[in-house]
Amino acid sequence: MNCLFVLATLAMATASEAIPAAPSTSRPTIILVHGAFVDGSGWAGVHRILTKEGFPVVVVQNPTNSLADDVAMTNRAIAGAAGPVVLVGHSYGGVVITEAGSDPKVSSLVYIAAFAPDQGESVSSLIANAPAGVQGPPIVPSADGFLTLDKAKFASAFASDVPSEVAQFMADSQVPWGVQAFEGRVGTPAWKSKPSWYLVTEDDRMIPPDAQRGMAGRASATVLVSAGSHAIYVAAPETVAALIRQAAEAASIAVSSLE
């Protein structure tokens, strides 16, 4: 046998062993949208779990200056995805996916301790309509139209179950949240036409658990209730990934039934 052929065959075999298999194209792309005051790096644990399982995953770095800008950034990620999309939003990211999720490529929505507004609603209006006696998040406005969380109260309000040094870093690396994003109103909510899943966090001090349950209920979402703070996606990525997996598997079944 030609020795050059043998060497080429061995090289190809070695290369195929060294290069990880590409994620299955039959699986939906999971697009993760972060909320206010943080960036996409908080999704690292969830990303690691889902990519190891073979899911294509995209983390959107939305600037949180305005709802329109964040929806445009998310739409760009949807357009770049091959096949159906499972759109996941945390906190304010829920507003973004509610608006962007009407794209035909989006098969389902997953809300992680997130706002799921109805038509004409915004984070601002939802917070303003909170029940009496419910303490709002420790938001600090600036003179130039941006919002942050009080650093001294960040851990207790946002990340009480995250290691203290991580919570401190999150507080110190906050991304200022634009008032135009805070007040951005939703058009036709995607959850009215797409199946949705919702993770309710029982120890949340940013969005009260009862408010989460109310939004999940009107969206007819499949609900998972878990102990955890607003930063559950950082503190317990396995719990978050499990709910996303449910939505992704449902999307895969729906696609298979059409083939």
C-alpha cells in the first residue's frame, strides 16, 4: 500500500479525534439574553452545561441603553442562528425576548426570574404597580439618564446566594441601565403566540415571587419554582439549564413532527 496514503489516512483519523464534534443541527439554538446591571458573562455556567450537551448557544451582549437597541441586538443573534431558536431572558431580558420573540424562527421563550410584560407594559409600569408593602429594588438614578443598584445593597437584593466575592465583583462591574430601556414598552407580546417556560425564584428581592407567578400565569407558562435569589442563573446554573433543556426538547419534538 502506498505509504503516503497510509500517512494521510492516519493524519485524518488523528485530526478527527482532536476536533470536537459540531453540535447537532437538529437541535435548536439557545440564545441567552441578560438583564439590567449585568452583562452576558453571568451566563457562563449555563453556557458550559448546555454546550457540553451539544446545544448551539449564543450569548447576547445587549447594551441595555434602550429597549429598541436591545431588541435589535437580539434580532441579529436570531437571524444568525441555524434553524429554530429557544429565546431565554433573565430579569429585564424578559422584556427583550417578549418583544423579539415574535420572530418566526423563535419556537419558545424561557423566562428566568424575568419580567414578562403584556402589551404596552414596561419594567417601569410593572414596578409602579407592585402591591403595597413590597419594597422595590435599590435603584440609584443618575443625572444623565442611567440607573444602577446601590452597591452596598447589591448582594442582598440581587445575589444573596452567590459567593460574596462574586457578588462584590458584580456590584463593582455594573452596567448602567438606560432609562429608555427601563421605560421601554412592549408591542404584541410573543408569549401570546409562543409556548413559554418560567423559573420562579422564591427568595428574589428584585422581582417579588408573587409578581413572577402572576406574569407566568397570564403567559400560560410551564412553571418551575426553585429556592434562589435573582441571580439564580449564576448561583445554580444546573437548575436554569434544566428548564431551558425542557423548552429545547419540546422545540426539537415540534420540528421533528414537521419533517
